[in-house]
Amino acid sequence: MKRTGQTDPNFSLPALFGRGMDVARDLARDFARDLSRDFSRDMTRDDARSRFGQAGLSSIGPIGEPPFQAPFPKTGVDAIPSKPAMPVPQKLVTDFRAYSGIRYKDALPPDPDGLVLGRLGAMEVRLARTARDVRRAQRLRYKVFYEEMSAVPDGAARLARRDMDSFDAICEHLLVLDHDAGKMVLGRRKPKVVGTYRLLRQEVAQRHGGFYTQGEFHVNGIIAAHPNLRFLELGRSCVLKPYRNKRTVELLWHGVWTYILRNKIDAMFGCASLEGTDPAALALPLSFLHHNALAPDEWRARAVEGRHVSMDRMPKAEINPKAALQALPPLIKGYLRLGGFVGDGAVVDHQFGTTDVLIILPVSVISPRYVEHFGPTANRHAI
């Protein structure tokens, strides 16, 4: 065993430095190639096939698009008022904001004293305070989506070991923290981030080019049909595997409910994922959703042209409801219990290995017993 300070005769500092430079060069080349590819794809896409990424609602499955997808606006009859398509320099700024965790001013919580939304024992749910908080949420997403699930990272995500895209710079990030876990830093325990949800308010989305979900579903139609309502997009949700229990999910949802009340939100939407990319293999759960949870016309949004996959794959009479419910991810079942609907058609995401459906949940249809469960003023796990 070498003593401290003893040099290995086979050790070569110049060689080690050279190897490090080679690795850094390769990573930088991959990063630049992926970024250039995304720029090219963003600038040449047409409206019908525009991809903004996913806003997943599933706390157990991978959701999302490859990192660094900028929020470009939709155009034509389906458009909402928004900024024109981002020029490349502005896209660079947004991308690197997301990479660093720095958000635009209108995406920061309006009340710094109201960041904590609830507590349950050693667990706490709060909004991200700092860029570091956002990066911690991105690391958790990477661990779940890329290391545990089947998503394939590009060069930027692989380099940073974080799941990120341009929408991170305009969203608020909900965190569930475990104060009894985590590392000791300078004699104090740093709480562990065990769950996260990404929240995008309608007014912020409109100022920055649109919603994430627009890459998969025509959600602008339901927004236009309800001009007096305030919408919230939910996405990029995940929970660390050992914490996927009723306690954590309840606290996460308590945070969402508190946020909804404080911000006077009237309706929520986002994409939920079923594992697998073969709609035929998912015929039972997809058909069950189509026949039993399809949104009424005023709340129905259709999958975008070129990506629409029919959910009506089995006659209603042939569906075994019990088996269909067992085949659905827990969070989709949770939204159905709350009173949520699904949109028209599904979308296959080969990059993440999922088939996505749109969830729409007006606050007005939420079952009163669930409102009572969390409290009409979100007082069940109040701080």
C-alpha cells in the first residue's frame, strides 16, 4: 500500500491530462452535435408535426422529449397569443438557463415566504427556491427516466446526468423532500429530493411560446373554449422508487392542490404514459379509456396530425373492466377517480418507450370527497 504522497512509477500526469482532454473533447462534440440537431429540427419543423415534448403526469413512468426542445409557438387557427418562433440566439439563452437551473423572472414563485406547501412528519413539499433546487429535480428525473426506465439520453443529458429541456426555465418545480434522509453537509443534513412535479401556468406559457403538451395534442381548442378559466399544465412528474407509496404521493398531491388554490387554477392537463410502443398490445387499457373516460366535446383535445393513434381498439362489450384497470398505471387511475377525462387518440413516443394519453381535469369536476380529503383550504397537511 502506498503512503500518502507517494507517487506511482507508472503514473503520468501529462498522459492523464491528455486523456481527460480527449474525454472532454468527445463529450463537447456530442453536446454540440445534439444541440445542432435540435436547432435544425426546431427550425425546419412544420406546424402539424411541431414537437414541444411531453408533459407527463405519471409518477412512475418516463415522460418527456429529448432535452433542449425549445417552446416554439403554434400557428394558424389553433394558435394562442404568444411570442414568435425563437431565434437561435434566444434559444441558446433559454437552453443554458435550463441547463443551469436559472429561471425567467415570471417563472419564480411570486411569494418567497410561501414556498412550503405542506408537511407530513419528516417529509415536506415545497416549490423550488433556487437554480440548485431545479438541478436537483432534474437529477431525480434522470435517475427515474433514464437509469431506471427505458428512456435514452442524448449527449447533453448524459454529460450532466440530468433530465432537462428549455421548459425548465419557465416552469415552477414542486419538490418532495425527506428531511431524515440525505447527506450530511457541514454538520447539517441536506434533505433528499424524492419526488417532483413541473408546473406551467397559462399566462407564463403564453408569454414564452406555448405549452409542452402542444407537441402531442391540440390543447389550444379547449383553452379557447373556456376563455374565462385559468389553466395549469402538469408534467415531468416522478417519485424515487423506494418512496412510491401512499404517503409520498399524497403529499405530492397536497402540494399540487395547495398550488391550485393559491393560484386560482380552474383546470389542469398534461400527458400520462403507458409503458410500451405497440398500441395493439395496449388495446385493453386504451379501449377502456376510450369507452369510459373520453372527454365531452368541450373538453376534448385530439392528438396532433401525423401522430394520432386510435384508442378505440376493442368493442366495449369485450372489455373486462377489472383487467383493464389493473393494466392502467396507478396515476391514470387516480385521475379517473378524481373525475378526469382523456383526449381523442394516443401518441407513441419511441424515444421514451411509451404510449401517451392526454389527461384533462377541470377543478369543478373533482369529486367532493377528494376535496374534503385534502381540505377545502388545503389544510390536511398544512404547515
